[in-house]
Amino acid sequence: MSGSAATGGLPEDAGEGTRAVRAGLPEPVKYEPTLPGPVFAAHYHLPGQPTGPYTYGRDENPTWTRLERAICELEAPGQDGVETLAFASGMAAISALLFSRLRSGDTVVLPSDGYQALSLVRAQLESYGIEVRTAPTGGDAQLDALDGARLLWIESPSNPGLDVCDIRRLVEAAHARGALVAVDNTLATPLGQRPLELGADFSVASGTKQLTGHGDVLLGYVTGRSGEEMTAVRRWRKIAGAIPGPMEAWLAHRSIATLQLRVDRQAASALAVAEALRVRPEVTGLRHPGLPGDPAHEVAARQMRRFGCVVSFTLPTRARAERFLAALRLVDDATSFGGVRSTAERRGRWGGDAVPEGFIRLSVGAEDPEDLVADVLRALEESAP
């Protein structure tokens, strides 16, 4: 059973809020809930030959199907032949795509400034005899590494540095060389940009972050054009068993209904926080794609409809950064991003990211922007030496 797009009676020009609220819902049935509850099933009644859509719990589940259709309707509205597969986590989705499409002797191009777990992925790929080339996201630097590549992996905006590349330009160059292109769309969300509309073959994301937005679900997905490429990803999910639980899938689908409300509020508040930080003398390296003066703003404005909820900046020292985090009252000192409750962390504490010791990644939540700005400015004052 394919998690392919189904409009469910939505008009072609339906707004993004309408689409988010209605995405993936089944046709109405009298006395049935509008969003059926999670289906908990390891197996299904299956007399005779297995010709129906649901045969075994590792292969398909009706709750996954509804979620996958909902994501399709956001990632590629109006596009035929698009399929989404849900996974147990963002890394499960990333691994499924990379390890199903690459084999010994192939070459893959990864961002050198992407999500820190990509370094673990790189080591695993290389152990299988796959050549891994890396280049920064900014300046479309990955262009210079494309010759002979089987797959280009783009992360735009990058995490945690918030650099942006020209996705359409990179896609055209990669396709001209016979390479597939996958875009990690986690930070942008489907309401921020649609990689398939920009020409990419796959859009991949951690649904753990802003897609679900409440910090209580681990989830990932791959969206791509149906065919052998997605068939291989589906086969990998079956082999690895990296499947989401039905409760997680149901919670994710329920959360998507408020995605546009959350994304709009969080993006506007993130820009307000960035503007407030821009004039602070102790803040350097401030990045947010929505800031008119940001190095990535011009490119981001061409391909993004919303600029995300994350702001990054650097304080002078590790100690100053830690005092700042401790002084915040409305922002939790926690990892991840995209939740309705604001979070921040000194990213260097994990290792693996090429960032200064005082580098802060701040994820702006759904609190009142005036309260968040006041809290951040107060914490900067209190953390001063």
C-alpha cells in the first residue's frame, strides 16, 4: 500500500493551512472519527492468497498510510506519482536512502557542515567501500565534488550553521552528471520549501523536529517519485525493520494539523529574536536565513517560503555561553529543535560540529515573541562578566 498523495477532495489551490488540517484524512464515514485512531496490529486476517494492502505489521499499517499520504500532500501538492515512506526516526530515513541506493565503488557527496551524525554515516559508508566527498553548504561548494558521483546529499538550511545553497542549481548540475539528489528538509519543513519542486529526487526529514513539533515523537520520512528508487527504499525498510510505531505515526498525523500555525508563529518570532541579537556587541556570527543581511538571505528568499525557527550565534567564551543558558527562564537547555517550547544549547558540548566553544543554537518556540526577546536580552545582561 503506497503512501502516495490523495487530495481527499481538497481544491488544487487550497491554502497551506487548509492542506495541513485536512492532509491524509480518509473519506468521511457516518459515525466514524474524522481521524481514526492508531491501528495496533502485528498481523491481519489473511485467508487465501495475500492480495490486499495489509499483510504483516512490518510491511504496512493503515496508520502509517494516512500519515504518509498527509506528508505527500505537503511535500508535493498536486504532483502525481509521489510516494512517502515513514520511518522510526530521522536517522532511520537517512540510512535507508543512503544504504539502499549506494554500493561498493559508488561515490556520494555529503555536506561537511551538516548534521553531526553524518560523520558516523560517513565512516560506515567508507567501511563498505563507498567513496565519500564532502564540501560546505554555502557558496554551492558541493558543485566542485560532483564528477562521478552517484548521489548528492544536500542539507539546506544546514544544521547548526544555517547556511543555504541554491538547490535548483545543484540539482541541475548533479542530474547532468547522472547523480541522484536528496535534500534534508528537516529545518525548512515542507511549508518552508519543497525540494521535489526544486528538482530533487528525494526529500528526507526528521519528523521528530518541527513537523510534529511537541518534542514527544521520534519519526522520519523519505518522499520521492514512485519507481525503482522508492521501491529500493521500501525494501530497505522491510529488511532493517526501521518502522514507526502506530502511536507515533498517529501523534505525528494529529500534530500536522497545526503545522502552519506553528511554523508561521515560530518563524516570525525567530526573526524578532534575531533582530534583537543583531545589535548586541557580545554576539558574533549571528545567522538566520530570514535576516535581510544574512549571507544566505538572497538565495533563501528565492527558494524558501518560510525561513525556519532556528537562530544561531556565538558568545565570546564557553563560560559566557553556559551562563547565558543558565540565566534563560523561558528557554529550556536541551538539544533538538522545532518544538513549541523554545530550547537552546551550546552546540560544542557534543563534539562533531565545527563551531566555536561559545556557539549557541536557539530554537524559537510558540511563546509570545515579546516575552522571548525580553528573556534572551535579560539573560545576556545577567551573563555578562
